[in-house]
Amino acid sequence: MKVVLSELKSLELFQQVKEETVISFMNKCEKLSIEKGEVLFLEREEVNNVYIILKGKVTMYRTTSDGQKRIIYVLTDGTIINEVIFDGISASICCEGYEDTQVIAINKEDLLKIMEKDFEFTKLVIFSMSKKIRRLYRQLKNTAVIRVDKKVAAKLWKLSVDYGKPCNGETIIDLKITITYLAEMLGHPRETISRSMKTLEGKGLVRYMDKKIVVDQEKLLQFYRNL
């Protein structure tokens, strides 16, 4: 499917770049739809397109040696999914729909030519990659030997920052996150994450509402930092 100009301009990524850049991009890209759970690409797969989320969310994950998912990111509207493919190496991560999602696909060589003509756009691509690297640094910090309930608290706090909406003085995470999904994010058994969630609920730091998690951001952060 073709992407129309208004769709591109609705994304923050294209709001600060030259009109001719947006038009050049529009003429080289296409729109794809993926369903919840549908794979966009797999680890070690040769990928020649750069993908940007038009609407929806995707899960980025690695597969462990025993076949378990280890979720690295949940990405949403306007996010570049795989700018790392510019190095010409096969994909180092898997991507699938977190929900029904529309993505924009553009050949990496076409995108590089567009970037050559607009340095401001190039900087936005670099900043996108930098943001992911910083998130990885935070995740590495949380792999240190700390209590699992603190790891859960840290992850829920970050999710509330990225996907939170105000809710009567608290913050509701606008994702339907299951215990299994949290376990895949943190790399711990489901039962361990379930116990940690009950601990946080017992302390009044988190609660459930309509299958979504509501948190007290300030108390959650204090629990992670000071316990």
C-alpha cells in the first residue's frame, strides 16, 4: 500500500525535516500491516528494509538458548524499528506485532540517499539509535544482582514513563501486560515475577484496573532506589 503525505507528517520524525525530504521518502516507501503476534523479521535474517511504525506497537526480542523469549523493547508510533541494519549484517533481534500494527518500509539504500541530502533528518535517525542504546544501558544496569521485586519495580516505572497516562493521581500503563510478558522482559520465571507483583501490590505501589497496571510512579521509583 502507498503511504500518503499526511500520514508521514503525522509522525514526529517527519515534522522537523524539509518538505522535499518527506516527499522523497513517500515516493520510496510502502505501507505494510502486521497482525498481533505476526513476525516482521527474525534474528539472523537478512533484512534490507528499514521499518518505521505508523500506527500500533511491536515487540523486539531475542531468543535464548532454551527457546525462551527475552523482550528488549516495546516500540510505538513514529519509532524507527531497525536502523542498525545500515551495517549490512543480518538482524540481531526479532520483531513481531504487539498488537495489529501498520509499518512503513523503505529500502535501506534509498533511505541512505535521502539522508545524504538532509543532515537534519540524518540527525533524527542517529538520535533514534542513541535512545535505544541508552535504554540498553539501563537494562544492563538492572541485570546486576538485585532483588527481583526491585527489577520489576524499575521496569514498571520505565513503562509508565513511556506508555503512561494520568489516572486519579496515579499513572496507568496503557499496555495490556501479562505476567508472562513481564517475565519475558526481565528474563525470570513467571512464578517469580508473579510473587514480585504481589509484593508490590501489597505495598500499594501497583494495582490492576481493566487488565492494565496502575502505578504510583514516585513511590515505585523510591522503592527501587532506596530499598
